[in-house]
Amino acid sequence: MNLNLTKMKILIASFNLSITEILIIALLVFVVVLLFVTIVLFNAFKITLKAQNNPQPYHKYDAPLPLAYEDWLKQKKSKPNIWTKLLSLKPIEKEEELIIPHAYDGIHELNNPVPTWFNVLFYGSIIFGLGYFYYYHVGEYGPKQDQEYENEMVQAATDKKIFLAKSGEKYDESSVKLDQNLIVSGKQVFNTNCVACHGEKGQGTVGPNLTDEFWLHGGSIASIFKTIKYGVPAKGMVSWEKNLSAKNIAELSNYILSLNGTKPANAKAPQGDVYKEESAVDTIGNGNTTKQ
């Protein structure tokens, strides 16, 4: 007896269950057993009630006579198949057996049984619901709805970083930073795409001057990246998101900031508001403070 008790304690300890959790599991098992017993007793009660309402005289058992092949084949076809049993269907010939004795205004009612598949789903959903309630709300083994949302958001952010790293698109308006190593390549992007509107040295022609401290849409590295990426359609600047990669836009943004204070000839008049650097990080270039 003591040996069995010791084995039980070891088994319980291996699952790391508390006394409360053990009692709840025992209660769930008891409920399932009770449900099974209830179903059996209910079916027995229905059979007993049917026998009382429709008593059948006792008939002495007579051995069945051998059937002809045609009769045997007909009898075999009349037997219900698995599909019929699952749906609890009754042949139309047995409709009289299903008629409930009482009637209302001459209208009779058939005592059609509940389909087997419905009972399986119904009682199965009860068992599943009890297990679900214990797993998520009592035992707290599974995460709550809010926790699942937080986990999915964290996973989505991680997946995004992995995707961007694999695709080379690791730059966006929220992650772009000042990087002097991008200035040289940014100049090439600028000469290819931006000279027509902003001039060869960023002095401004159709577009605004990029060498002063005045900015129309913000002078931070993130603001410049966003302006290039999405454009300013109302002012005639197209979105470059489809023409340039995220890395190209980051290179271009860094190059534009390096133009600050260069004072080229024939510079266009200032437009917008003065942008003041937010921190020491907002500097780039050859010792010059960049007003982003």
C-alpha cells in the first residue's frame, strides 16, 4: 500500500500539478463518467417507456426458414447502411412505428430520434468546453487572449526584421539612421534622379533648396526618408518607393543632409521652417552640424 502511494506521489510530482489542479482533473473525469452513465440510463428509460406504451405479446422463437436468393438479396438491401445509422434515418415503411399515440386536432407527430452525429457533436462539445476551460482559465497552461495578441505582435515584428534582413530592405522611416558610409553612394543616386528638380549641388530649381536649414516637411533623417519614399503629390513630387530601394532612399537621405551649409551659387530662396537638431546624433558631414 505504501509502495503504491509512493508511486502515485512520484507520478503527480512528475506532472508538476498542485492539489487544486488534481482535484479539478478528478472532477472533470467524474463529470465525463457521470455524463456517460446519464446517457445510458436515459436510453434505457426510453426503451422501458416504449415497451410500456406499446406492449408486445411474447412470441415463441421460431427458427427462420431459409430464404430464396431473391428474397435474401431484397432483405440485405433493406438493411440500413452506416450512413443511415449515423443520421438515424428510418425507412418510410416504418413510419407507423414512430407515430406518438396522442394527437392534436387529428394531427399526429412522429417520434424521430435525434441523429447520432448530433449527439456526438453535442456531448463532445461539452467535454471539449470543460477541457478548454480548465486549460486556459483554471490551470492557466495556455495564454489568455490578450497574451496571444501580444505574442503575435512580437512574432510579427521579429518576422518583419528577418524578412527585411533577407531582402536587403532593412531601412524604413522608423529605423533609418545617419551613416557617413552611405553618402558617396547617395550622391550617385542624387545625380541620377534628383538633379532635374533640386539642381546639381542641391541649390534648388523647380524643387526647394536642400542646402539651407529651412525644411517644408521636416529636416530629420526620418522625415527626409519619409518624404522621398511617399513623395508630396500636392507639390508635384512623386513617390520614389517603387523606383528606389529602401537602401537607395537611406543613401539619398544621408547625402541630402551632408549638403547642409555648403552654400552653392544661385541657391534658391529659403522655403518652410527652420529645423533645429534634436540631439547630437543629428549631425553628419565633415565637422559641420547638419540641420535636418
